[in-house]
Amino acid sequence: MVIIEVSLLSGFIMTSRSRMLLENRTIVKKIEVKANVVYIYLEKLNDESQTFILQLEQVIQVKNLKPAGIKIYDYYQPGGLQISYYSREGS
């Protein structure tokens, strides 16, 4: 099982529409939202390219917004961790 762990930008939440769109993908096994992190559980990945789009909604204005992390790892072998960062579009 592969986990995509998306830390949300400060002051943002994932929209319910975004969650619904993710849940409708056959590759997605489960989605959990805990505090400021979205966990997307995938049965497995292969060599085929995948794109996941999360729509976020700003609910609190935050100054000096810092990039947030995205971690991708195998649940059974978390040592192969891949980390990326994203920021708000236009910032």
C-alpha cells in the first residue's frame, strides 16, 4: 500500500468536492483528513504516471505563508520516502 501524505497550507482546508473526486478514482483505497494533513491510501502504484489534484479553500488569512510538504511512501517500507513541497498559486 502506498500513502500520499499532504500537509495543508496554513489556513486552508480540502474542499468536499476534491475529496469526492479523489474517492471516485479506482486507485484510491481510502482518504483520511486529520488536523492539517490529508492521507491518501493507494492499493499500489505502477510505472504509469498518476496526477492527483486537491482543491483547497482558504478559510483563514495567513501572512507569510510557507510551503507545505507532500510525502509519498510505501506503508510497509517507509524508508523509500519521497518529499516534495508546494505553495499557493501566485504567491
